Amino acid sequence: MRRSMAAVVVLVLASAACGTTDSGGGGGSAAEPAPPVVATPSPPRCHGQAAARTAETLAGTVDCAAPHQSETIHTGEFTDAAAAAVPAKELPTIFKECDKEAATALGADWRAGRLRLDLVVPAATAWTAGQRWYRCDLVELTGVGPDAKVAERSGSLEGALTAPDAPLRLGCALVKLDKRSNVDTVADSPCDVKHEGEFTGVWTAPGKVPYPVKDRDYVPFYEGCLKTIAAYVKVPYEPGFAARTGYIPVLADKATWAMGDHGVRCFLWIRFRPLTASAKAVGAKGFPPNIGLPS
């Protein structure tokens, strides 16, 4: 595998690790013991700032019609209420629930858009005070590359990915490299101007696939994304297909992966012959080998 034809982007997501507190949930005090918080009222509830892993209270901070950074689309409670701290063993099951609720709210897998799904849990002091809630927050991003930032938005995300041409949906993309030839930017681009990449779908890594650390660990991710790309462009996945395209898998960070987020965004990457149209269903004639000299 030629390193010039593949790149991996790790999208750092907020994960439910304890020890960090923020005011994204409303800034309540946990000085006095309190009974477990019931996860009501029903979402949507929006927050002026995206939560930094944990929060002190469940309540929202702003009306969703006002400028905000995150939206709670689901809430629930931990079953192990007697645990001394947030029970890590419950997090994969809860994240799966958040994943499902996000898809229902949006109209499609959240990974198909410029979005992030955060699982937010009580801060250590709030847990000690008796709070047992968790919340599932959606956050709009400026992109999905390493330079992506949280975007401020107005309005609920309900149904935001229902339409095929929804503004938040990923499509054609500009791919820029840094001085070390690592992917620096994966940004939205109109398909009718020169661009290097295109979102082709989500590959879900099987449970037995470990989080990649060494080069050989990435092989399943490359193969998974190549198969996803092949299906998208309507070209048989067979020996030699990798010569037609580069590929960029975008995956969660290690902590979020451990919570159960094994969905990988797959982008085709045409480094040597920039595209001026979508590559969706173009077939073999419309998707020739990506041959050229590395820059």
C-alpha cells in the first residue's frame, strides 16, 4: 500500500470520561446531596456551549431558536445507581442507544453529516450528589478534518439529514495536506468545481476489530472503505481497485471508540486528477485509475 494513496483522520469526539466539568449543562451546584435526576423534560434542549465530556446538571440553557452549539436529542438514566462513579461498563450500550436516537431525530446516520454525537454524563461531584442521568448531544461542525471546529447554529437539528441535498449532508470535499503530507482539511465543496474528495458512506468496523495503533492495524479500515467506495461509484471491488482511488477513513478517537463508536466515515480521494463532478454511480469508465506522481 502506497502511503501517498491513503490517509487516516481521527476525529476527536467528546467522550464520557469523568474528571472534566463544564457549564454546558447549566452550572448548577452539587454542594448538597440530591436525589437522582429524572430525565425530563423531553428534548430538544439546547446548550450555549458544547459540553466538555461531563456536566453538572441536566437542564438546558437556551431556546433552540437562539444561537447555540449543541442540542440534546435523548436522555436517560444509568441502571447501576449504586456505583461509586459513572459505570464505564454501561457506556457502550448507552452510546448505541444515542446512535439510534440520533438517526431517528436527524433522518439518517449522523455520520453522514457535519455532525458529532456526544455522550454527556454527570461530573464527579454531581454523581456523588446523586445524579444518574446521561444525555445524547448533537453538535454541528465546520468540517470533519483535523481542523474542524464546533459551529454555532440556530434552530433544532430535527430532520436535518432527511433530504438528500440537506446542507449538513457530507458530499464532495476539498482535501488539503499539511507540510508532512498528512490530511489537514476535509471541507465541503460544490461538486462542479475542482475537488479531491467525496464522502461515500459509513463503514462499521466489526466488534473484533481493535482500535488501530500500528500501521497493520489500519488494514481493515482501508479495505472497509475501499469496499464502501466501490459500491458508491458502482465499480466491482476486485484486485486492482485500490489503484483507482485514494481513501480517507475518518474515525473516532480511542476513548469514544471504547464507548462503542465504530462507525467510520469513508471518503474517496483523487489526488492526481481533481474531479469536477460527483463520482456517485459513474462506473468503471467514469472512474479510471488514479495514476500520477506523488507531490
